[in-house]
Amino acid sequence: MRFTLTLGPETVAAEIEERDGRYHVQLDGERVEVDARWSAAGTLSLLIGGTAYLADVAEENGEIVVGLGGHAYRVRVEEPGRRLGRRRAGAAGDAAQRLVAPMPGRVVSVHVRAGDRVALDAPLVVLEAMKMENEFRATVAGVVAEVAVTAGQAVNAGDLLVVVSPERT
């Protein structure tokens, strides 16, 4: 399948082919093999070039929002009649961001409380793992529905940290 992906100001030609449960992705001529699977925690587990990633994927206003490494990436897929992104639950535009720990670690700080309104890319939680602090941000603008951790708490990979319900327009 051929796509045109728009990531902010950049437009990239992409070709994606599924073979043997893996995706062969070509972005502007560069070929990458990707193993992608939905985890039980509702995140997308990616193995790209031997490196593992956990991504939170949602659809918002016709764009796919990918939360990866504490950053939110907005992707627009331009292919008539198809959508690349899929939702884990609910209809398009109504899924909450379920932020889960991508690896075991310790919660350094929690920047939100249940009921707080947050903007897209607002800081939510800082997690220390492997002697590095990782700040996780909102991939949707909305209201914090649940905060499942406190500062100083140890977490395992896949543990729920925060849930943000998207704003309704």
C-alpha cells in the first residue's frame, strides 16, 4: 500500500507491505522492517531495526496521534478511502489516552490530578528508568480521568500511569 504521510511541515512518501507478520516499510526510499503488535495494556509494541518502542496511538481530527518516547507526533495519512490508524476502543475521536509505563521504573513526579484540564503535549508524569528521567506528555487535549500513581512509586512495564479523556467539541 502506498501512502503520503504528513508529519508537521514534512511530507514523506511511504510504502507499507505486510509479510509473515512483519511490516516492510519504505520511507522516502529508505527500507525498514517493523514488527508491530498491540499489547494487552493497549499500547502498540514496535520493534524497529532491533530497537523496541511502546507507542500510544489515537485518532484526533482526521490525524493519527502517536505518543512515543514522551512526545506526541501528529501524522496525516493521505490515501483515498482508507485510514491507517486504528483505535483500541470506541469510535473515532472518543478514545482516551491511556498512558502506561513503557518499562519498569520509579515515578519521579506527577504533574496532574484527576479532574485537571490538560492541553495537547502537556507534561503528565516523569518516570525514572535505567538512571534516566523520561517525561511523558498528553497526546490528546482533555480532562485527566484517572491518576493511578504517586511520586516515589515503583512501576512495572505496562502499569497504568494516567488516563486523559479527550475534550468533546
